[in-house]
Amino acid sequence: MKIETGITTSRRRVLKGMAAGAGTIVAASVVPTRFAIGQQAKLKLGLMLPYSGTYAALGKNIDDALRLAINEKGGKLGGREVDYVTLDDESDPAKSADNANRLVTRDKVDFLIGTVSSGVQMGIDKVATDNDVMLIIPNAGVSAATRELCAPNIFRTSFSNWQPAYAMGVVAAAQGKKRAAVISWDYAAGKESNDAFSEAFAKGSGKTEQQLYLPFPQVEFQPLLTQIAAAKPELVYAFFAGGGAVKFVKDYAAAGLKASIPLVGPGFLTDGTLEAQGDAAQGMETTLHYADGLDNAKDKAFRAAFKKATTRDADVYAVQGYDSGQLLLAGLAAVKGDVGARKDLIAAMAKTEIDSPRGKFSLSKAHNPVQDIYLRRVQGLENRFVSVAVKALADPATGCKMA
Amino acid sequence: MSDAFIFFLIQLLNGVQYGLLLFLIASGLTLVFGIMGIINLAHGSFYMLGAYLAFWFAEATGSLGLAILIAVPIAILLGLALEVVVFRPLYGRDHLYQVLLTYGLILVMEETRSLIFGDDVHGVKVPSFLDFSVPLAGGLSYPTYRLAMSAICLALAGGMYFVIQRTRLGMIIRAGAANREMVQSLGIDVGLLFRVVFAVGVALAAFAGMIAAPAASVYPGMGNQVLIISFVVVVIGGIGSVKGAFLASLLVGLADTFGQVLAPQIAGMTVYVLMAAVLLWRPTGLFGHGT
């Protein structure tokens, strides 16, 4: 139970003299007595996550793992008690700005944490930027958040859609594939993912010959599967998540395409869905910043702790929630809970190297993880680690003025 | 036959097959909407309920067929209970009360679902005797279960046609849809009719969920996805007309399929464009009765 990052330690020394100890003392046990004046108010975290609907399980895992990270360190952030304000974003982009505004103006949260859906994320981003509120994105991969819309107060602990997709393009090209089809829902995340795959695939002299999209969140895939069968590509790259991923993978196999045309995608295609996908997913290869069977002590400890706290198995969403908690811990420890010291807070967060269950990662100048992307293969109910697809992959951060 | 023509035929099959499934879901809605005048927003939730019941009992008994046999009576009983307890007091009131009530039912059922089954996605195994595919052209094969679903939907459509057109009950139902006051004044127990129709509506939605469960998988919020498209089918077909719902389902299935194939950029709109066009031409839907 120590503050583990060296950067945080030195930061604290610079900021607040030596009395706080050399960063090895549990912050929570020291601070309340020392900062009794003006710091007693609880630190408010506004968790805007999907607690209902298709992404409910994802939101729950993020929420639980974030609390786990904070509770492991005494339940406090920079010495302050934490008040969790939760709000169901319903994965509804239309309500996103209103919901985020409620957390910011009514509940006056110090941090916004959210969310899963990229569509909803755009609304949250806008509110965070307009009100200059600290924001941590625990999942949504919409590239713009750490590209043209990047901002000092916006951090992401997950990934950009570009990252796993690009890595899969690299893998597919290395396998010698030349002709691919891409398929997704007709929305921002799907298009970004498919384009990033095509970008890397083209660098390896492959060509994306077919781009198929259907309206979100429709799950009647048969017409597009028929299109794929007619075009006979060498590989299909698909971006779907949740219930859609389950149905697509099953329909793909049932249509008899799995045997002749490998189906690949970012990890979300087979993450948290394997039980429902059954045999249809066996042997599928996907790329993601997390995998089962990573040989890493932090991961083992985290999985055991998460299982103990929730009785559920950890997954990539839990890891992202946990790392959001770790990022909060590091940042607020550096400023001893004083969110008013905005510059120092942001600097400390940006410099933190997070000891994540996925493996250590740092943040890019655009505040997006620079991380290894793994190639995984479905085996039973696990996405087993196969190899590192691309090491320390950074999103290009095109258009971000901080990068 | 050229390849292009074969794939056109396959797409036709896709459209018809999707349309038949839509009919299964929408038929209960059109009955309840047309005869009782209830805007049942919870219809999708009954669909979800059916899927989860199928998942639950199929896990427990190891057989989807057995699961359906157990689950259908449960759905009917639930429909009867809901009609007696929550819907009956609202018949005399404005539509808005029903909208509120049925919207509340959605929330209650989603939460109950979350408490009992959690928020994960579940799969239901296709019965082993249907768990294979029929090879079509170009390496594509058609899952037998989908064909079986179509057959079930057709059989059900035939059964409904028979009941509604050829039996006394059907005559009363048709009369009730056309003119409720007249039926009542002829001495027919409208209360009983409503109870039966509502229970059947719930059972149809739940049955659709059960049949669709192996193909569509079972997940939170699955009912809300089918709700809107079901209303579109009902409106196009004409409120209260099962025949209209059947035709509209096929139209919507085909429009959606060929929309995706021929005009992917506007695929999300094709169904609604179709609805607008039909309503311009026939404001009460294909087989609707003027009010």
C-alpha cells in the first residue's frame, strides 16, 4: 500500500516540503490531521457511465475497479475523503451534454469520469472543455478526444480506436494478406477503427476492397454477410461490441464464412462475450492493450483483488477503471488533494507512469496511453496472449495542439 | 444463373426471413394496439422477457423446445395478471396514462432483469437437430435455424389468419378492432376479450423473444431495439390489422435488406422513408380503418 511511482514522490517533495515523508507513507493516514483546514470537503468524483443498457456490464466493471484502486490506498485521494456521484449515461448521445452538465453545475464534481460509448464521450468532452473540468476517459476510444479535441484537463486511460485497429492492420499485412473487407456500425468509433486498420494494412501493401456499414445499433447482419460472401476477401476486419459483437461473430460462423475467411478485429469483438459466442469465436485473433495470460505480477494481484471485491472476473474495462483510479491517486497525491493547484495536478498526472495490470504505460503529450498492443487468440473462454503485435504504440495525435 | 443473380436471390431470402421475424414481434403489438387502444411501450420488454426465460429454462432443462413449453404459459399468466392489476384501471383514461404506465413497465422489467440475470450477454444453444447450415452459392451457407424460424413465423401467421378470419373469437376481435362500442352494445363481454387479447399479445412478444434467442443472443436492452421497428410495422400495416402487419413486416424486411445493399449511406432511413411514403398514400396504413 504505497504510492508507487517515483515521479509522484519527487513531485511531492518539491511541492510540500519534507514533512509528508518520502512518499512511502500511506497518504491517507497522514493527511487528514495535517490538512484539517480548508481541505475537509470531500473530493467529488462524477462517474458518468452506462449503468443500464447494452454497456451496463462495462460501466459496472469500470466503476467497481476504480473504487477498488482507491480503496486499496485507504479510500482517499490526496488525503481527502471521496464522494462518488454516479449518473447513468444510458449510452445515449442525445442526453450526454445535459447529463455531464448536471454533474458539473449541480453536483459540482471535481472530476468527471466517463464514459464507455464514443458517441456519448463527445458530449462529455465538450462540457469538460467549456467548463474546464478535469476529465478522465476510462474507455471510449473516439480518436478526436486525444487529437483535435485534446486539452490539458482531458486524460484517457484506455486507448484510442486507432491503436488496436492499427496493430491489427500490421498483423494482417505481416500474415501476407492482400485483400480485406471491413465492417462495422455506421458511427464514429467504427469508422475510425476500420480506417486505422486499413491504414496499417495498406502500408503492408494490403488493400481494403470492401467497406460495409449498417445503422447503429441494428443487428440484422445477414445482408452484409451475403455481400462479404459475394466479394470473397482474404480477411474480414470487424468492429462491434457487446450484444452486437456476440451476434455478429455467431452469424458469421453460422453463415459458413469462418472456415474460408478469417474474421479479426479489435479485442472488443471477443471481450466479455465469449461465453455467449461459444464455438463461433474459437480460434479468432484480435488485438488489444490487454489479454488473458499476461505474465505479470501486477495483473495477477489485480485479478485476485477484483474477484474478491466483486465476485466477478476482471476484464479490460475493469483494468481501465482501475488505471483511472491509479491516475487519480497519483495526481491528487502530488497536490495533496488540492484540485485548485490545477497546473501541478495536470503535470503530475501527465508524467505518471502507470503500473497497470496490462503492463506499465506512460501517457503521450496528448494524454493518451503509449502502450503495447497484444495479439490474442480465443481459446475456451479466454483471449490468450499470443505476442506483442506492436510495442509502445502511440496514437499519432493528429491535430492535437499539445502534442 | 450468374453470380450476381444468385446473390440477389439470397438477399431476397434475407429480407423475407427478417420480415417474418418482424411479423412475429409486431403481431402482438398490433392486436393490443388496435383492439384495446393501448400504446404498449413495454412490448419490447416482453420480447426480452421471452428471450431471458428461454435462456433460463434452456440452461435448466437442456432443451429449447421444453423451455418454450414452460415459458409460454408463464408469459400468458403474466399478461393476464398485468391486464387485471395495472391496465384495467386505465382503460377510461387518456393515452398518456398508458404511455407512462408502459414506460414504467420497461424500467421495472429492465431492473428486474438486471437483478436476476445480471448485465451480461448470453447465448442460447440452437437445438442440435437444427444446428447445421445449408450451403448456398459462393461459400455462403444459410443456418438451418433461421429457416426454421421462418417456418415457425409462417405457421404462426397462418394460425393467426385462421383464428382471426375463420373463428367466432376472430370475428369478435375483428369487430372489436373496427368498432369497440358496437361490439359492447351487442352484448359481448369486452372485458374478457381485452384480457384474452392482451395475454395473447404478451405471449406473442415473449414467444418471438424465445424463438429469436438462439439467433439473436440475449442481452440487456434487446427489447428496446425491436420496439421502434415493431411500431413502424404496425403503423405501415394499419393499426389493428394482422394482415396489414404481415404485409408491412415483409415490406420493412425487404426495404431494410435492400437499403443496406443498394444504398448503405442511407440504410438507416430506408424503413422510415417507406413508412412516410405509405402514410402519404394511405394515412391509416395499408389495411387501417379510418377513425
